Amino acid sequence: MADKIQPKTAKLETVEPLGKRVLVRKDEDKKVTKGGIALPDSVEIPTITGRIVAVSAQVEKDDDFPIRQYDRILFNPKQAIPVEFDADNYLFVVPVEDIVAVFRKE
């Protein structure tokens, strides 16, 4: 009996944050302010915005951190660890202590 050869299917690689961390997709950098002023590429902004892609199990169970997947946040990128999948995906593992605000619609 001939064995059927199963084609190898590529498994998607995922990132699961551990400890008190979240995985964030960084928003695109704004090159023009609301007032119409063009910003040079060399301008460094100390806080940036992004959307939470994944939350660690520790953060999910902790009521002190009212954040969840898909929340849009403002975070300090100094301790954020970049995760490179491809050039179009700007992902960071961010400690929850570096999240300074959550954007919510009431």
C-alpha cells in the first residue's frame, strides 16, 4: 500500500507576551501635524500609539490593568522590544508599566 504524501502546510508564527506585557502593533508615524506642519524624519516622539494585539495571561487575570486585546493605547517606547515579522508590521512587546493611556469611546 502506497503511503500518501501529505503536503507540508506552513504554520503561522505567533508571539505570546509573558509576564506583565502586551503585544502592540504600532500606529504609523504621522509626518504632518493637524495644523499642517510637516515633521522631519529625525523627530523623535517620546510616546507613541498602537493597538494591542495580544495580552499575556498574567495581565488578563489582573484587575489592576483594565486593558484588553484591540484597545488603542499610548505607550512609552523606551522599554518596548521590537518584534520583526516583516517590514509592514511594527510590533512591540511592551511592559504594562509603560502604557500611559487607553483610548476608549463612551
